[in-house]
Amino acid sequence: MHSFVWTTLLEGKYHDWLVSGFFLSIELLLITLVIALPLAIVIAILRMSPLSLLRAIGTVYVEGIRNVPLLAHMLFWYFGAPEILPDGLKAWLYRGNIEMASAVVALVLYTSAYMAEDIRSGIRCIAKEQMEAARSLGFSFLMSMRFVILPQSLGLVTPPLISQTLNLWKNTSIAMVIGVMEMMFQAAQVESATFQGFEPYAFATVGYISVSFAISLCAVLYERKFPLKKA
């Protein structure tokens, strides 16, 4: 019967590998979230634009991104996209951390497409008379969105955005397929080096559950503090 080897998790280089992977996963989550949320707002506004061309651009972005698996996005941005770049830029990317950059691009595009639809749903919940009132006061479409519609809609969609953040946290594990040394990658490395599979994957499981619980707790606390009210 296998006995749990605590030293694998508590000390030594394998402990350091796992901890560094955990913090890299956190870093990947935060970088992606900081970029994806503003991009999602822009895409949602495009989807609601009075100009058909802008609506079409927003629609193509959302549908094109959401209908391709995240794994395919990861592989494309790591293996495919650099090949069409100029040689100088491609060489610069390969000298740097192209794995991390490719993972961030894939996660940002994928996450922002889903967040954009949540934000668009929130915008549509705002009574259309509010937009009409803003326009009658001389506000442009963008000004109406910025000062009247978005402040209300973002309050409505915060819970689903937190849910998308939870999905993003779990999706960071897919970055291991392109060599990003996040938590699942390091767990696999420890398993290969020690032939102990239970300990490193137990660490990864606890790591994912802990952060997921913290994100879910944020959603619960927000909903208690700001009960959902339709505008």
C-alpha cells in the first residue's frame, strides 16, 4: 500500500517546483484578467453599436473565439502564429518567454469572448429608455455607455464575471501543453522525477480547490452585499 510522502511537498527541490508552479498559475490568472476584462468591455460595446460594421466585428470575434477549443488556441499561438511573423520579431519572441506570452494571448482572447457576452447581457438588462434619455441630453453613444449604461450593467454582471474568473483559473492548467511551468506542469515534472504520482497531484488539486474556493467566496460575499436588482 502506498504511503503518503510528506517530504515531497514540504521541503526540497520538489517542494520548490510545486510552489513556483502554483505562483506562476496565479500570475497567469492575474495578467490575463487585467487584460481580458477591458477587452471584453470593448467587445461588448462593439456588439451593441448602432453601426452594423462594428456589430459584425464584435460578433465575428465572439463567435470565432468561442467556437474553437482553448487547447487549439494555445497550440495555434505557440506553434502557428510565430511562423507568420517577420524573422526579427520571431527571433525576439523565441529569445524571451514565448510560452508564457502565447498562453496569455490565448487565455485573454478566450476569456474576453465569454466575458463580453456576460457584459452584453448586463447592458441589455438596462431599460432602453435610459439610453434614449442620455442621447436626448446630447450624449454620444460612447458617452451614454460610459456614464449611464456601463456603470449600472457592470454591477449586474459582476457575479457572472466572477464565475468566468473561476473558469479562467481552471483554464490556466491547459498552458502546460505548450511548456508553461505552471502548477500542473510542475506536478507532472515531480511525478516523472520521483515516480510518486499521488503527492504532486494532491498538491495541485488542493491548490486549485483553494483558489477556486476563494473566488467563489468573493461571489457569495458580493451577492450578499449587493443583492441583484434589475435596473
